[in-house]
Amino acid sequence: MGPNEMSEHLLLAKGIFNQFQCSSEKVLPSDALRSALAKTFQDEQRFQLGIMDDAAECFENLLMRIHFHIADESKEDICTAPHCISHQKFAMTLFEQSNCGEKIRIRRVLMNFPQIITIGLVWDSDHSDLAEDVIHSLGTCLKLGDLFFRVTDDRAKLCELYLVGMICYYGKHYSTFFFQTKIRKWMYFDDAHVKEVSCALASKSVTP
């Protein structure tokens, strides 16, 4: 990536984050972010306008781009830069272990303290009877010790994380629920349609 291209990306990112920080609007337009993604990954033909792509990979690439812009002297897999938002807030240092002679069972040990985590729930079939039960059983408070075989960081052992968003994919279509902290309400995003979620719908969909 050349210096001119990097400067352009930094200006786009600055504009996007300025909107998040200063805008009084309940919902921000995604045009700038979508255009920046399309331009950044034009050579790979990923995340192009009007074309569906993988949401999890998009999120991962956004974090990596932030890392490259503000901590590019560090390798992405071992970055310890204190100013790197991607790694300080999101990165998980995991150690995987299994016992010889047993059925393959991976035990994951969390060795750091991520402040934000994402969890993916995947079904093999588009038609699963478990989907509704799982959604209804989701709570809004989660302890890291409940997710991993063992947690070594003392801060992580005591930490409680709260649900702030859900990305749903069904029938080749994405929709999302996110908690708007300024107005303390859940918002529903379905393409260009954005609305506040009623208490009844929220309790069924995201268990706030």
C-alpha cells in the first residue's frame, strides 16, 4: 500500500470515527464505510458495493486495517503496541491443549484480557429447530470463565461482558440488532431500513 493510498484511507477512517463520536443522529449512514471497504479491497474483489460478502471476514479485515494504520511496525499476530485498538480491545491469546489417547477434544485456555469479544453460532442446515431455543436462551451478561476451559488473567476471571449487538444471517440475507448507548435502546438494521426495537420484540430477539 503506497503512502497516497494510506493517507486516503486514514482520512476516510477519520471521517467515519468522527461521525461516531460527534454525530447527534440515532443512526449513521454506512455510505462512507462501504465505499472505503470497496476501494480498499478492489484488487481482491472483496466487499464490493452491491455484492454480498462474509460479515465475519469483513469485521476481521476492518480490525486488521486499523492495526496496519496505527501499529504497522508490529506483526499482526504478536502486536503488543499499547495504542493498537484492534489488539488491546479485541485480540484473544489462546492456548489449545488436548489429551493423548482421548477423543479429539480441544481445551482452550484464555491467556489475556480482551475487552470486546465476538461469538459465532453456526448451524449446518438453513432449517434448524434449535435456532429459536438458542436465541431465547441468550442472556446479555457473559463471563469469560464460562467460555473457556481455563482463564489465566486475573482481570479476565472477574470480568463480565454485556451483549451489545447481534449479526443474523438467514436465507442469504443479513440483518443486525445493536444497542444504541446514547438513547439506551436496541436498534434493528435491515438493509436501508432502520428502526427502534420494541420491548416485546427485543425480549424475543435479543433478550436485553
